[in-house]
Amino acid sequence: QVQLVESGGGLVQAGGSLRLSCAASGLTFSIYAMGWFRQAPGKERELVAALSRSGRSTYIADSVKGRFTISRDNPKNTVYLQMNSLKPEDMAVYYCAAERVRTDGVVVTTQEYDYWGQGTQVTVSS
């Protein structure tokens, strides 16, 4: 049974930092591309960052470029989202997702992801 469990969310002041973690189990982590998404109330889920199975290729959304970074530790079956210089508009539920891939590329289409975590809330106070 595949499980993705996010952690690290919480309340932070604008300008602060958080690091989200997503621990994966029940899958061969190194053959999955990973993504971090977020969904704010009343808005569609959006891709924030994506990472290839090796970690060599990344995608960062324009809205967070220069502030967020995505990384992974394959031996630990974990993907991270480092969030710096947080803004009130970053407030959302953050989800990690996994997609089994045959090549070492990023997956940027929401519908392609097979597995999702339960989400972790990030609240940014102004």
C-alpha cells in the first residue's frame, strides 16, 4: 500500500521559512517523479515544484521561483520543499504527489500523478 505522509506545515510570519517533508512508503521511491502542490480555499490545486526521480531535473512555478526549492533523499524515501521568504499568498494546504516514470524527467500535469498525500496546512500571517 502506497502512502505519502507530509509534515512540517504550520504557522509562520511573512518572511519566514518552513521545510515540508513527504515520507513515502510502499513503493520503489527512486523510480517515482515527485511533485509538491498547493490548494488555497476557493482555488484550484496548483503545482508548486516538481522533481525527477534522480533529483537532477526540477520545475519551480514562477510564483515561488527564487524562494522555494525542492529536493529528495532517495535512500530515505523522502522529498522536501524548502520555503523561504513566505508570503500571505503562499498560505494553502500543501500536498506531495508521486508518479511512476520510465525516464528521468519532471511531471508537471496534475492528472498524471497517481498517489497523493493527505496534505499539510501552511499558514502565513502578515
